[in-house]
Amino acid sequence: MNQHTAYGKLEALFSKINNLSHLASMAHWDAATMMPAGGSEARGQALAEVTGLINELVSASETGELVEKAEQDRDQLSDWQQANLREMRRQWFNASCVTSELVRAQAIASSRCENAWRKLRAENNWLDFQPLLSEVIDLTREQAAMRSAASGRSPYDSLLDLYEPGQTGSNIDSIFSRLKAFLPSFVEETVQRQKNESVIRPAGRFPEKKQKALAMELMKAIGFDFEHGRLDTSHHPFCGGVPDDVRVTTRYNEDDFCESLMGVLHETGHAKYEQGLPREWRAQPVGKARGMGLHEGQSLFQEMQVCRSLPFLRFAAPLMRRHLDNDETPAACWQAENLFRLNSRVEPGYIRVNADEVTYPLHVILRYEIEKNLIEGRLEVRDIPEVWDQKMQDYLGLSTGDNHRDGCMQDIHWAHGLLGYFPTYTLGAMNAAQLYQAARNAIPDLEEQISRGDFEALNQWQSQAVWSWGSYYSIDELMRQATGETLNPDYFIEHLKQRFAPA
Amino acid sequence: MNQHTAYGKLEALFSKINNLSHLASMAHWDAATMMPAGGSEARGQALAEVTGLINELVSASETGELVEKAEQDRDQLSDWQQANLREMRRQWFNASCVTSELVRAQAIASSRCENAWRKLRAENNWLDFQPLLSEVIDLTREQAAMRSAASGRSPYDSLLDLYEPGQTGSNIDSIFSRLKAFLPSFVEETVQRQKNESVIRPAGRFPEKKQKALAMELMKAIGFDFEHGRLDTSHHPFCGGVPDDVRVTTRYNEDDFCESLMGVLHETGHAKYEQGLPREWRAQPVGKARGMGLHEGQSLFQEMQVCRSLPFLRFAAPLMRRHLDNDETPAACWQAENLFRLNSRVEPGYIRVNADEVTYPLHVILRYEIEKNLIEGRLEVRDIPEVWDQKMQDYLGLSTGDNHRDGCMQDIHWAHGLLGYFPTYTLGAMNAAQLYQAARNAIPDLEEQISRGDFEALNQWQSQAVWSWGSYYSIDELMRQATGETLNPDYFIEHLKQRFAPA
């Protein structure tokens, strides 16, 4: 690329930003996996510095001017360069349409609220949490208003757009209303149906070392590239690092191996997306993943569509037994059918992160409805617990009452000022189901391949349908190219019926 | 600090640089300990980016102007601020007196030469290495000339000053001439004397896990703070990270535990210096370690003065036995006196990094004489092997002949363009001996304390004599405050006599 054109200068700038982000990603990973406690203050300062520096570079008025100029010569750019320029504009716009005063105020308020949350949640102390959360929500409303004024989107849509570009509240409303009509009664029926199932549970201890060996063997089998990544331990599992060096983490429960194993496979879904991003565009905005919904979709594709399925468990069962068998676990526990029943139990509960595939979307819809009303000023922070309790009763038949710890205080997202993010979890579940159905259509013997541990054709399909495109297409266009239509909740509903209520 | 004064702006700038350096340090550590092979290209680019950015910030003309301006208001600054300003000028001067074209050319030439070195050294291929090294040396000469023109120091002194501020070749000449007069015959006498010593060697395998447990117990005992640091494994042992989070690494040889253990204790000496730097000045130039000679001095203080001494081995012997004993190793091996003899064997050899305390300075003097002549134009690269062989015969009684691999091709320093660095190893050995003698004078029962594993008084002494001063004093002034005089080689010679030729 010619470094003297406006576009060439932008590529150089975003490559610099990519290099700085690399260091930030690795420092984040290290803080979660390796860093001794005494290192956290200096680390926090170093991370704040580089985050501020990146934001400064992206939001600079010179960056905006270069984008304008490059757009005038757009016809001299290749398709990928044009898409890259579009994503550059997006990043510049998102970074520059809020004032730096607001960014600073939000950083302070959310850091105060998050720190208090760690203590107050444990104490079930909503009253002291409420004013801190109110401050964060007020500033988030202000942010949404600023973004709305600049973009013409509604305030909530302008937040949503940060995580799921192009998505709107009204579209989500119509998708979620399909789920709301289907799920509550389906949950009840499934719970009833599963009452008659006999499930043999694993017993005894499953040493961390053995769980890790199994996890790594399965990661390798499904296509994680250990030449370009690692598996480590952290308090909260995540997928971090950079596409050339993806860092997956998990935590181990020595009484229950399923939790960690399915967690690793979930994060490996994220990791394979990162490892599959287009090599020559990785340092540029167009080479990054296409939004949080699709990212979550790739992890749920791996975990829910593939790894919790009976064909996969037929492949994995002997490996699981070889690594983990002990004297306390009955041999029948290691049969694929039993492992399938074990990994598809449905049970309404208070906690989102522990929820199963069927009840999970209801946790998300509840949060979506509340946060949308908060941003649109139809709900105040003080009223959250009451609305939460009511919706939990309506959707899951559970009352949270005054159990705020396991109710509206369970997630860190709002304390962090992260509103507009929750819907991406369920958008992901839905695009995963839709993409998996398309893969099934494209590979007639897919489930037979999976049951013998052959993931080559599936990985190739995912690569050409999703991974290799980075952010070249919009999410709607990507779904259309890969599946023939934009996001359609019917695939997810059909998937649930097939898995949980087979004819 | 007032952010609006020139000095205040400089503190803010160097704090930013410190934060960026934090990320670079951690990314370096990760590359050596954790990173999968496939991550190296992206990592290299990220590190080059941040190194370039730091160099840009330090060398900027605005930085120089701020220094000038702050110096005009110097009388409004505290002593520590004044010392900080002096170190800021030093950093700005060192970064700005070479052209960025030269820096770039050096980076390319040294990277090419280093990469070739890895292969050519293994092949003992001097002929193909010579032109690549010549290119690096030519550019280093150019660098030295630029620095010399700006500083008024001689070309070689201007390189030396980068690693050992204020040191000169003529001073080193006179110090090293004392060592050259003493060491060769002392080596011979010691080898003769040790021929009559009986040493019982450990035998069998010493599993990595057990070696690590012992190393960590000893690190803790001598004062390494694991709340602010870690021990990991890397191909080349080093001490990295940041003062609040020091990363020590080692490698384990399961046939010989002494090598790794003494290596860890050596790096722990570096680490304790870092952990002991003045807390409130750590982000600023004045809060950094006072040169490479003193840094090496702290590691050799730990390893050579303390940990290879008989009193320390009296304390460590039972711990070593508890962790490492096996069926093959005779019980008498674990006696302190035997471990002392084992850890103080003298034997002339080809390889510097394997050399003992007595022969090591001769390896350094040889390199110092060659590199000084190279920079001063009295020696050409093609003539290195012949001079090397001659000096090895003169100083150590060994001929390298055509064994370039174990001769002049053994170190990476020159390939990397690092000239002026080698002398700091032996300056360190000498300041370690001098400082240890001062500590002995200050703590009359020091060796008794060490033999029962009590390092509190010694650590306190080192802290108030060295660590807590950062770069506040010049090295001469620091040595004068701590020991009553500037560097004096007699202490080192006396230490060798006491250890290797007791009356």
C-alpha cells in the first residue's frame, strides 16, 4: 500500500493501533492468569495508558479527516480496502462522537461501582449499590444521547450498534417476542419430560491435571491450533490474546468435569474464529471479528450445536473415560447416550451463567427489556428489583424476592456501564443454530463425520462461511451468504425441539 | 507535581513511557516463557512498535526543550526531582544524539546478523558470519562516532556510558591491568591446589519439580517477594518484568541441580534490586537501577558473595538434601563443606557463561580488549579469531584454534551491536566484593546470621546502601557513600584469595 495516500496513512495508523492492542491483550491475559496480586496497581496504570492512547489515536480529528479524504478516492481501492475503510470510519465515529470528559467520568463511575459490587453483592446489599449504579446508568444515558445525536439512531440502538453493528431494538423486539411466546411453556414441558429420564452422574474426584489433558486433546481434535495458542487457568474463563496467539482459559472443578470441559469447548469456539480470521487483514479493522453476536455464535456453534450433541459425545465418550475414569463413577456413566442426557439437563435457576441452553435466552430477554427501558427513561434504577422479580416469575416461574445477590446484582455488566451487550448472547445462540443447519445442508454426512472425530469439512465450511470474512460483510449480508437469509429465530426453536422434544 | 511546569510535564511524559515499557517488559517475558512459536511474528511487530514509540517520545525535540526549560527553574525542585531531571536529560541525550536512520539501519543489520548467528555458530562457520558481523561493527562505529561528537567522550567511552554511566576506558584499563597481573597465575595455583581436594558429586536424577520447589524456598528465604514476582522456565535464564512484578526465569538440568540453583539465586539478586527500588520514584528515570555494572553487582553479591559461601551452604545444605536427596547420591555429598567445594571449582574453559568466579574476568578482559580495539579502529573483524586465540592462550592457557563456535562466535552481544557492555560483568563482580566487605563491617555477625538463614539485616543494609537510591547518586558517589571509596579491585582480589587460597 502506498503510505502517502490518505488510505495508506490510515492502514499504517490502524496497524500501529493493532500492535498496541496486541500488548494490551497480552497484559490482560497475564493479569488474569499469571500476575501476582502485588502487580495489579502498576498493571492497571499500564493498561489505562495504552487504552487511552489507542482511543486518542482512533478518535483524533486527523483520523476523521483522513477517512473523509480516502473516501473521496474510494474507487481506487479494492473491495477489501473499501470494506476496511468503512470499518475505519465506524471505529473513528464510535470513538469520536462522545466527549473525552464523558469517557473519563464513565471510567471513574464504573470503576467505583464495579469495585463496590464485588463487596456489596456478597452482602446482598442493594441499598448501597443502587446510588452507585444510578450514577453509571445516568452517564450511560448521556453517552447514548450523544451517540444518538451523532448517528440518528435511537439511544438504545446506538449502544447496541457498538457490539452488534446495524442491529436495532425493534428488530430484537420482534425476534425475542417469538422466543417469549415459545420458551416458557417449552421449559415447563421439558422439565416434566426429563423427570422420567434416568441420568447416571459421575462421582468422585477428577484431578485438574487429567481434566486439562482431556480438554487439550479435544481442543486439538476440533481444530484449535496450539502452535498459535495456549490453554491456561483463570478465575473467569475467557478467550483472549491475538489471532496469531489465542489464549483460552478455564477453571477446574474437581467434583464436576462437565462444567470446565464444556467451558473450554465454548471458548475454543471463540478461539477458532480468531485463529481463522483472514491472515492478510488481521492487523486492520476489516480483519477483525464481525461483532459480538457472531463471536458468541461461533462459541455456541462449537459448544451447543456440536459438542453437546449425541454424535460428538459418541466420539468423545471413550476419550473422557480414558482420561477421567475412577472407582466411584459407574461404567454406564461413560455411555454417549448418558453423557448426552447429562449435558442437556434443563432446570430453571436464578443465575444466568449457570443456565442451560433452553432457559438461558429468558435470562437474556429479561435483562434486555430492563436495560432498554432504563436507557429510554421508562424505568429507574430503584425499580429494578421489583421488575426483575416479576419477570423471573413470568418467564421462569421463580421469585427472587429480596435475594438481590442472585437477582439483579448477579452480573457485572451494568456496573461496568455495558448496556446493549446482553442481547448478543441470544443473537449468538440463534445464528449458531441457523449456521449449523446450513452446514448440515452442505455436508450431508456431517453428524457421521462428527461421531468419528472428523471435523475437517465442518471447519472448512465455517472458515469459508464466517471466519475468513472478518468484517468484510455486514452481519446481515454474511448470514445471507452463508445461510440464504438473515437471522431467523425459527432455526433455534427447531434445534431446541429436536434436541429436547424429539418426535 | 504541577502538571503545567516544564518539570511537571516531563514527569507526566516519563510516567507514560514507564507504562509503555511495562507492557513491553511483560510481552518480552511472555515471549520467552509462554508464547507458542506461531506467535513470534506478531509479537515481534508489537514490540518493535512500542520500542519505536518510546524512542520517539524520549528523543523528541520537545522533550529536549522541556528539559532545558526545567533546568532553568532547577532551584524550585527537590533534591530527588533534580536528580530525576538529570536522568531525564541523560535519557533524552542518549536517544537524540543518533539519527533515526542509523537506529533503523542498526536494527536491520543486527537482526540479520543475530538470525544468521544461530545457524552459523552451530556450523562453526566463521567465514559466512564475518561479513554480517562487519556490517554491524561498521554501524556501531558510526554510532560511537555520533555519540562521541555530541558528548565529547571518546567513541568507546560513549558506548560504555550507555550501560555504565560515567565509566571510561582508561579507568577500566587501570582496573583490569590489576586483574590481569593477578589472575592468570592465581588460576593456575588454584587449579593445582584443588587437585588434592576430594569432592563428592551428586548423582542420579533431580526432577525439575523438586528443583523448582527448592529454588522457591531459597528465593523466599533470601527475601524475594512472591507477592510481587514469579519464577518460570525459559531457554535463557533472565530477570524481567517491572519492580512491582519481577519475573525471574531459569532452566533445569535434571542431571545437575547446582547449575539451575545458582542461576536462580543469581537472578534473584537482580530481582531484589528491582523489588527494592524506591517505591515513589519507580515510574521515573531516577527510580530505575543505577547502571548495568551495579545490577550485575547485586546478582553477584547474591550468588558469589552470599550463596556460594560456606555459611550460606550450612543453612542451605539440609534444605537441598530434603528436596533433592536420592538413592544414587552419597549422604556425604550433602555436607556443607562438600557443597562448598562443589560450588567453588575452578577450571579454565572455552565458554564464558560456564566459567567460574576466578576465570570469568579473564573472559571479560579478552572481550573488552578486542571490542575497544574494534571501535577505535585498531582491529578489523577478520582478525578477531587470531587475536582471540592468542589471548585465550595468554590468559587461560587454552587455544581455540579453528573452534570458532566455542571461541569468538560463542556470544550474541557483538552480533546484536552490544559493544561496551562486557566490562559491566566484571565491574559487577568487583563492586559486589567491595559492597559485601562493607556489609560485613556494618554487621559483625553477618556470616553467623547467614548460616542460620537470617537475611534481614543484610537485606536492610543492601536496601539503604544500594536499592533504595535508584539512580539518585552517580555510581562513584553511591560506592563512596556505601563503602567509603570508589570502585577498588583490591576487594575482589582479596575475596578470591580468602575463598580459594585460605591461609
